[in-house]
Amino acid sequence: MVTTRLLFAAVLAAFLVIAGATSASAHAAMTASDPADGATVASNLERVTLTFNEAPLAGLEAGLRIEVRGDDGADESSGSVAVEGTSLSKAVSLSPGPHTVVWRYVSPDGHPIEGQFAFTVEPAASPTAPTTTTSPMAAPTPSSAPTAAAAPSSTGTHAHGHGGQALLLGVVGIAAAVVIGTVVVRIRRHADTRPQD
């Protein structure tokens, strides 16, 4: 009877210890992360942030850890872990490809918790030069009515020809009038000087 009671007490004590340890480790946990597990993010991501359901143990910031390892295993995080409420964050400079976040958190009761998750960084988009479209220059279209070369004015030429002839006739007429007048004057003078019968 005593042995049964002792056995029962031992089992109960072991159960309480296991239950207490389980509850102590279960009440502190990571609830979210940025980026999320399995996400694909742009290469300009500046910080990785982990959020827990409780703030970490105060005064034990040295026990907090965030490492962001690239595909080659190198840590691409820098600086110290920043604590803001229930969130832990760290600055990163990420290369393209798969990454693994390894973290360590200390719960308010001093219990450390560790874990990891993965995400992928997409390659940075290469800048594309703006395409310039040059429209072909329109060829000059010939006019439907060809431009006639400036012909000499028939009116001016005609007037010039007739004007020269008129001038010539005028000069000849004047000369003839002068000659006739001179002959007439001489005849009259000769007639005046002739003795009358």
C-alpha cells in the first residue's frame, strides 16, 4: 500500500515537472516575422524583424541573436539587435538568392528559445534604357502642279519692241520734217532774192 502511494506520488511529481517545463517553454514564442517564412522579397529590404508574444527578458540584450545568412553561409546582418516592445530587429544588406534567419530569444522568465526560418531575395531589376523611337522623315512630296518657270513677260517684251519702232519712226519723222522745212526755207529765200521782171 505504501509502495503504491510512493509510486503514485513519484509519477505525479514527474508529471508536474514535465508539465511545468512544457508550459514554461510554450508560453514564449515567435508569432510573426518580416519577411515571413518562405517569402520572396526585394533586395532593398533594410531590416529583418521578429515579433514574439512577450517582450524579451530586460537586461539580457546580449543573449538575443539574429543572423541572416546568405547562400554562402556569410552573415549579411550588421549592428546590434534592436528591441522595441515584443519585436526584435536587425539591419541587413542582402544579396540575391536564398537566406536563412537564425535567431535566439530570451523569455521574461529567463528561458532561451532558438529557431530559424528561410526566405529568398529576388535579383535587383536591371535598369532598362528608355527606347527612343525615331519616326522616319517624310520624303517631300512633289506638287501635283509643277511650278512653271517664270517666263519673260510677253507684255513687257511686246511693249519694248513697239516702243523701239515708234522711237525710230519718230526720229525719222522729225529728221524728215527738219529736212523738208530746211528745203522750203531755202526755196523761199531763193525766190525772194530772184529779180522780178
